[in-house]
Amino acid sequence: MPDPNAIPGAGAVPVESPLVQRLGAAREWSETEALLTEDFVWHDEHGKRRRAKHLKSANQWAEAAFDDLHATVEAIFADLENPTVLYVRDTTRGRARYRGRADLEVTAWTRVVIAPCGTRIRELGPSTIISGAPEA
């Protein structure tokens, strides 16, 4: 089921966000971690609130399962009534490392909360997959 909290509302408008672009382009955990606040929260695929270390573990699992894993940010929207909340549509792709596994191509909307400083991410998720299927 799509999570309505991950999808931009009718009043949302396209915006630019170098911070979100840097997050999407990050290839190493050290690059990602530098963009997160100390109190960062990640909403995992089950809706559980997790810390940065759990996001790191999920990223490590994905990197072990797929070669050339990368995300392409396709759109960023903000609701002007709450400009620190962004809605990001991206497509994540990777080539399966193991025979019999499918390559990964998933497009999703993800809610991103920017810290008041504007230079760090306080919250990532929830996400809603709009095409593709996550690797089980």
C-alpha cells in the first residue's frame, strides 16, 4: 500500500535541493553520514523508526547484493506551508551479483525532512515504491 506521507500533496511544487542531490550521488557511507543530523531517523520498509546505523546496514546489504548500485534523483517537491519537508522521486538501479537474481530497478517517492540549519537531513522516509519490486 502506498504511504500517503511519502507522496507530495496537491499543493506541492517542484524545487531544487543540492542537499538531496548530494545524498543521491553519495557512493560511500562516509559521504552519506556527513549529510545526516546526530538525531537522524530512517523509516525502514516496515515503517519502523531506525537510526543511522540501521540505514548503514541496509546500504551494506544492498551493496553486497548489487554491482553499480546507484540512485538517480528525478524530482524534488516541497509543500510551501512546510518547506523543510521534501518529497523526492528517485530510481535506484543495480546489477545483481548472484546468478538467478534479478537486477534492481525501483522507482519510489521518499519523504525527506531537512534540519533547520538547511545543511543536514533529519529524517528519511517513509517511502512508497511506484514501480519495480524490491529484492526479497
